[in-house]
Amino acid sequence: GCKYGFVSDIEVRPGAFNHLWVACAGYSKNIQDQKVFKSTDWGESWTDFSQGLPAGMPVYKIKYVSVNDEPFLLAATDVGIFKSGTQTADWHPINNNLPKSIVTDLEVNTKFNVIYASTYGRGLWETPLYCHYVAEPLTIEPNPDPWEENQILDRDLIIPSGVTLAINNCTIFLPSEAKIIVEPGGKLELHGSTLTSACDDLWWGVELRGDAHSPQTEEYQGKIIMDNDAVIEKARKAIFCGKNIQNQYPDLNYTGGIIDATYAFFNNNRYGVQLWTYQDGQNNYLSTFNNCTFQTTEILADNSDPEFFMTLVQVKGVKIEDCIFSNSLVEEIPTMVNQGSGIYSLDAGYEVMNMPGSCEFTNLEYGILATKYRADRE
């Protein structure tokens, strides 16, 4: 048992009350001293569950957590937070910029994917709860029910042709390696919802695929609708109209997706939206941005610089009305060198509506950077 110290916490597995873990507080010079014990028989017998924890250091708190049917334990110790599976002890630190300090207590909010840690003398800290990626994607089946509760995903999400996924008034967390793929003929609707990173890093963003050789209709193009203060944030590329979001340039056979954004936010992304050449720029994009806000309000999650809120390459017909493009971080960091820019265009035709109260550009390197490569392009 707790030879040097006392029982500091008891954690019971929800729905399986015969499974218990006990934490012990107290210091010991004996590196074999055990600090966590496990029972699977209602406490009749106990086994050591300390492997991987700092030798001789107290454990103040244990939390049982389950995300995506993956159960695990968290422990508050003198040297930070540790995590382990529930079957076999394999404790490892997950301090994620937590200062070197005694962690006295833990609280977990699975709805918002966050761990709260109280420390001795260093205040209250938070860190992502779950940041895990698996290669097998989640493909949405036909006629799905709307998503209306927060979810923490651990893989890519694919919306195939003929399928519409509505996400209503909730937050979806995605790991840094993940992306959402809307295939030609598929549709993603964000109604008051947020897509954000599950990690202390940027996620990839929405890969909106189209058919570059077909008309701008929902039959042939992937489509995303954002309204009611929907948000895409903390992405490398919030929306990438094409295939292969990880590349600098898309597969030009898959450009042409449709974006319909009204009262939407694009927050703290490296790039906002990128629309690429569609049928050599001879046909109009049907994408519209009305009362949208593109903004940088904090240092990006991967410490990279913001680039362009909107990239338009050899496209026509994009409508941008009553939108805000701003970097308020400059006000906190006046020496900030790379402030990012509003709209970058190359051989593109688009409308930034010129009317009272229309688009605003604040604290940016360029509001609109319009460039021309082809002599025949106006």
C-alpha cells in the first residue's frame, strides 16, 4: 500500500464499479515505491499501476476519461500531468507547455476537449484533452442525421457525392493531421458551428473538391454553406477549393467547389480560403462571402505567420460584400513583422462591393494585392 504517505484520490470506472484506481501522496527515496494501485474486484485485491511515473513522487489526483471509446487515465503529480491506458500502466507526460510545477488538481471537460490543471504557485492552466490521429477516415453514409453535439474526431472526415452533412450549433475538434473532404456533389452545412483544432497545432482544414470541367452546380461541385456565425479556425488552410490540401497547389482537375458564406468567421488560420483556376478562368465561380470576418487575434497555434485571408488564382465571379479583414494582434505586438494580407489575386476577376459600410481592411501588409500574369487578363 501507501508506505510513505496517504491515499490522495480514488477513481472508479463509470459503469464498471469493480474497476478502481487509488493514488498515493507522499515522498519516498525508494524508487520501487508504488504510487498508483488498481483493483478489478471491488477493492478486494490490488496491483501496482505505477510504471512510468516519476519514482518517489506523489500523485495527487487521478481521472478516468473516455473519448471516442478510448479510455485512459490522467494523473496530477509533482512534475506535471501524466497519461496512461487503463489496462496496463504506461504512464507518460503530457505537459504541453505547462510550467514545471506541482499539479494539485485536475478537471476534465470532454465537451470542449480541455484539461484544467491547478498548480502550486503558478495558477490555473489548460491543455487539449485528446489529440490523436488514425489513418482510416470516417465516411458519412447517405441521409445522415444532423450533428448537434460537440465531437472530438481522430481522423479525416469524408462527405461523398450525394450526401449532405449539417452541423448545427456545436463544435467539432480535429487533430492536426486531419482534414474534412467534401467530394464533388457532396455538401457540408455549418449552421452556427465551429470547426477547430483538437491540438496545440493547426489542423489542415476543409478540402472542397469540385469538377473543373463541369458547370458550377451542386451536382458536379462540392459545396460548403456557412451561416449564423459559423467558424473555421486554427487551420493551415480554412477552405481549399481543390484536391491535395497538403500541397501548395491543387490537382487542377478538382477545382471549382462552391462556397456560400454569410455571417461567418475565419479565425487565426494561416490561410483563409483559396480558390483556384476553374476551366482556365473562363467560367464564373458562384462563391459568395457576405458579412464575413477574416481575422487574426492571437499567435497561430504552430507559431507560423498569417499569410492571405483570401487567395484567388485565375477565377472569375467571386462576390465579397461587407466583409472585415483584420489583424488585431498587431495592436498587442506592435513590432509584428508579418501581419498577413487581406486578398491576394492573380489574373482574377471578383467584386469587392463598394458601398457605405462595405469591406474593411485593418492592420495588414496589403488590403488587396492584385497581380497580373497573363497579358490578356483584365
